[in-house]
Amino acid sequence: MMVSRNSVEENAHMNPYDLESSDESDDGIHPTVSSYPRSTTHPLIDYVKNEWQTNPKYRDASKSPSPDRFPTGFQMLASIVTAPRFRRYIIVYLVLLVTCWLTWKSILAPQMAENALLSKSLDTKTKERVGGWYGTNALPKFTDIVHMRTLDPSLLPGDERLKAGDRNRRRLIIVGDVHGCKDELDQLMEKVAFSPANGDHLIFTGDMINKGPQSLAVVDFARQHYASCVRGNHEDRILLLRQQMKDSNTLTRPDELDKDTISSGNYVERKLAKKLNDDEADWLEACPVILKLGQIKDMGQAVVVHGGLVPGVDLEKQDPSSVMNMRTIDLDTHVPSPSRGGMPWTKVFNKYSSMLYSEIKRTVPNAKSRMTTVIYGHDAASGLTIKKYTKGLDSGCVKGGKLTAMVIEDGGKQHTVSVKCPNYLEG
């Protein structure tokens, strides 16, 4: 069979992937490429046309600028900026930047400013500038009030942790402002498993009475269990009112006469003052303004008050009225105030204590024992507030908050327990 040269050249340019052939074998069977491979005169690379470089349909001109339009550096920058991963990084970095700025603005900067104010308030230069701090002069003695008592040392928890059931086990259960909420006090005692027979001793931070429904029942419960207490501003007001009524011979006057001539708030307090019998009143009168607990592990000298203490002033020189009523302290003069419009006394006290400990910890043996920890009530607006050197336990029970107790066990272990309360002031 004769084949022309032109037909050979045409076959040489045929698609090598064409599986059909016009040739037939002698037996009539059409061979395929897989059964009879065909040789080509050109390599496969010659058939690659690279249309993606010139055909617009293979690329997005807006996302991939051509090399002719932009310099190489700009093209690289554009490709980086338009990359999805880069955009994600930018978003993450922006979120982190905004978060850091907000944290600085709302938390760190105010804390640093406050810390600077506290440090300045405790600087001796400030003391000299204002002519001395509060408490440096002797205070007058009050004959109708117990200024300070010390708790029986046998009631204190020991330094070593003891097993449950050990007859030497001791616990202090310190309760915040009860305000006559006897039912909630019972629930709290059940929750902490209060047991005087097993070494528990109960302490109240003041304001056991007034506002709530069962003031006398709370006092009777405390007396029955030989509890300790401090004098709060409500005990102070009721006891002073009772003494005034006693002196004016109006203590036994019928309530109806008082109701017609006295405002509703004073009427309720006068009514409570009349209900107190002599034994209950005497027990409340014996509550000191400051109760020294003694040395407790990791707390140093622990004391219980109702309102607060001025830092750097000896306990003997603390003003009783301020101890029962304070909430804030003037940063320059250190004069305490019952208002909320200043620096909380707890912040000044904790700052002072931290500075003192830093100063003596390397030179004074057992420096922690020289520190003072204050356990207090009175500040329901702040609620349960546990700091290094101050422990606030008034969690607003009578207003629908909680009644809270701090439990101090052998070995210095501390924890708080609370029960919910209804709002007795509604209506």
C-alpha cells in the first residue's frame, strides 16, 4: 500500500489523543490507540498554549493587576492586602487593639490613678501639709459606751488544721448585719452546721436589730448561744433613744400617743426601744465598739467592728462614733465620714497595710502577726467584699439580698456562707 508524503505530514499533526483511526486490519477489526499505540513526531509540550496568560476569562483583572500596569513592589503589596489571610489578621489585630485600649481606659488607668492618690494620701509630706492626720490627738472618753473588749483566747481557732470530731476543734462564725431577720439567721446557722458543743462561737458585726420583723428574737438567740457582738449604728440609736425615753419617763407611755406626735420612722424605732426589756437592753449595751479577736493564722491581729477603722490609728484612739458609722475617708486629713462621696475607707486601709507590710517584712520577725485584719458590716451597698486586710459581710439581707457568715477554722482556713432573704422593706 502506497502512502503519499502529504498524508504522512497531515497525520503527524493530528491530535495524539484522537482514539479513532481510519485504517483497518486485514481481519476487518478497527484498532484503537490503547491496542496499537501511535507514535507522534512532536512532543506534548508543543501542544501547550498557555491561554491563561492572555485570555481574560482565566483571571480577575481587578484582583490581579497585570505586570505592565504596576511596579513589581506595588503588585506584591496589593496581592498581600487582598489576600484573605491578611484580612483576617488585620481584623484580629484591630480587635486586640480596641480591647487593649478599652481595658486601659476603663480599668488600668483608673486603678493607677487611684493608687497614686492613695499613695499620696499616706505620704508624710501630706501629713505635714495639712497639719497632722486624724487620730493623732487624744480623744475624749465615753462613759456610756464600751469602747473595746478582747475575745476569750480559748474560743480562737488554732494554727494547726484539726480533723473533724477533734474535741479541740474551734470555729468562729461571724455574721453580717441581720436587722431582725430571724428566719434567715436560723437558715444560715443550719447551713454552717452551727454547734457550740463542738467548738463553734458566734459573733455579730452589729445592726442585729431594727428594720426587720424579729429584732427581739435575734437578740434572744444571740444571748442563748453566748454570742459575741459589736455595737452597730442601729443598736446605738435604739439604745440612746431608750435611755432618753427612760430619762423623760416616756418609756412606758402608750404607743398610740407617740404615733400621733412622731414621724413614722422615729415611731417604729421608739416602739422597738419600748419592746426591749432590761436584760436585752443590758446585753446590747455590753457590746463593744471594737472586738479584738486576737492572733489568727494568716490574718494577724483580727478585729471586728461595725463600720470601719482609720488606718495608722491605734485601736484605743479610734473614735467610737466613726467606727460605727464610717464609709469613706478624706485622703488629705484622714477624717472618716458616713457619706459615700469619698474614698472608701477599705481602700485606704488596704493600701496602708500593704505599704506597712512591705516595709517591715524583711526586718521584723513574723511580720504577718503585726498586721491587722478588719471584719465589718454596715456597707450593704457594696455587698460581700473580701479583701486582703478587710472583710465586709453586710450583703443586704433585710432589703432582699443575702445574709452572710464568715467561717474561720483551725489552720486559718476561711470561707463564706450565705442564704437568700426576702425584701422586708417593700410596702
